Amino acid sequence: MRIFEINRSQACEHQALAPLAVPGACGAGGYLWISLTREEFRASLPEVQQILQTLCLTQLVDLHVADLLNDQLPSHYDYTSQYDVLVFRRLATAQGQAALGNGKGNGNETPMTPTPPQPRSGPPVLRRVDTRPVGFAVFDRVLLSVHPEDGAVRDAFATRLLAAGSPDDRGAPALDVRATSARLPTSPSDLMLRVVNQIVDAYLDLRRELTKQLDHWQTELIDPRSRFTNWGALMGARQSLHHLDEICEDQRAAIQDWIDSLETLPVPKGETEQRERELIMIRSRDVLEHIERVVHHVHRLEQNAETAVQMHFSVQGHRANDIMRVLTVLTAVFLPLNLIAGIFGMNFEFIPLVHKADGFWIAMTSMLVIAVLLVLIFWRKRYLARTR
């Protein structure tokens, strides 16, 4: 479990929740980020519920608790009058744990014992198309996030958060050169969107690796001098792209529901609150735009893979046609020669040229002339033209 206290000037990490689990402990404008793995959330659920009751005057609904504990839940958004729940699937790491259960979030699931992850076949880039859900419960003063066992996204963002919130030698908050993105999150919603944006960026990095792998396969598919044998890996890539498309569509629907929910909220009266609402909307649309970029690129990769397969079979069909054309021409050339040989092979006693001394050479010369004339005719008609 990692606990962060964040306000407009700094961000610091605490080792225990006890000192912060009192009203007003975060100060004016401050809030908490409580980050746990699923096992930690399952073990400390009563304590977390008590902290939420103290700080936010409400607790998580049982159905939302089941959603946060469900390791097979797709990306989706839900809300109550007191808080919002967003589940967002991220790419699993090599150290990620296997799924804990396969419930649908109806509150009646019994989590299963973790099982070893099933290794994926094919190139390493395809093995990365495996996801684990990250759950967020967004309150007014608290952000509760539930991560897979490795917590890679949580740890990476926590490092950036602490670096952005640590004071420099002059006592001012240390800001990155990208001032807008390095400012401390102003609210739990802002913090949640930044973590989600980091998750989406991992998909943007994955698409570049998928592009390189598919480009390599396309080169092999189109090359007429090589025999493509990685059909199993290619079919796996198409299935992985389809799976990635479904994941991104769920993510886009979840973020769109989040944006629609924000638009239904009453307009804030204060100028500061209105400004923060606008920034949340801008960041939400930015996350949605990133997801749409991933979806667009996945669709393009699917089309490229399908086009490459079609071009491969077209090239193979064209090559087979060339071979059949050459064989047909050779058959057409030797057909009159076989006719002449068959005529002179008849068992008649009187056949022209049979009893002449130069009859054999006359017949061979005639057959050669006929063969050359036919080859020239076929070459002129491009039946024997060399294709590149």
C-alpha cells in the first residue's frame, strides 16, 4: 500500500493512514491518493472503508468492491452520487500475476487462488498484448486506485509525482520543462486522468512494435523468392490485434461515459472551480483522443495484415499462372513435333523421305524450323515474356 498526500504546492508519501484518517488532515485544497494492489485491497478492505467513511462520509458499494477485486473485468465507468468508479485495462508486464477470477461483478464472486500465467506463443511483441484492469474510485478528497500485483504503472507515476512535488534548492516546487504536464494534479479526478493517460501511452508504444513486426511479415509475404511459414504467428497477430481493438473500444466507451457524466454536472459558481472543471474536461478529451489514435492505428494494422495476406495469395496465384503459361507454351511447341515424329513412326512401307539418305536431316530441320517459329510467335505475343 502506498499513500500520498497532495496539495497545490507539494506531494509527499506517508507510511501509514492513521495520522491522515481524520477530517481536515490533508489541509485546505489537499487530497489523498490511496494506492493498493488487489491482494492488499482484499486484506485491508475494512480499514479502507473506515477511512472513506471518515474522510468522505461514504463507503464503497459492495458491487463496486467486487468490480475492483475482479481481475477479468473490462474497461467501464460507473458512478454514484458520492463518487465515480472507472476500471481501465492496462498492458500486463512480464512480472504480472495471473487472473484471480472470472466473475462479472455481480457481488457474488468468490476470488480464485492465483494461478500461473499461461505463456503466449509467437513473437515477444504479441505476448505483450495481455492486459490487467486498474480500478479507480474518485471521491472529492480521496483517490482510491487498485492495481495488479506488480503495480508498475502506480510506481512509475508515483516517481514522477514525487519528483514534480519535491522542492528545489530555492524552496519552490521542482517543475519539469513541460510545465503544463509536470504541475501537481489539482484534484483526484486530475490525478486519475493522468494515470490513465500513462496507461494509454503504453498502448501507443506497443503499436510501434506491432508495426515493425507486421512490416517484417509483409516483406516476407510479398517476396516471391521466399516461402512464408509463419502462418501460426500471423494468425496469432490478427487475433491479438482484434483483441486489442476490443480493449481500446471498451476504454473509449468508458472515457466517453466519464465525459458525458462531467457534462451533466451543474456549472460551478466560483471562477477557480470552473477553471478546474474546464481543465478536467480538456484532459479527459485528450485521453479520449489518445485512445482514438490507438484504435485508428489498430484498425490500420488489421487492414495491412489482411491486405498482405491477400497480396501473398495474389503473388502466389500470379506465379502459378506464369508457370502454367510456360508449360502450356512448351506443350504447344512440342505438339507439332510430336505429330511429325508420329507420322514418320507409322508402319507403312511407302512414306515420303523414309527411304532417302537425307530424309532424317530434312525432318529434323523441319521440326527445328517449326519449333523456332512457334517460339518467336509466342515471344512476340508475350507468352514467354520474362516477368519481374
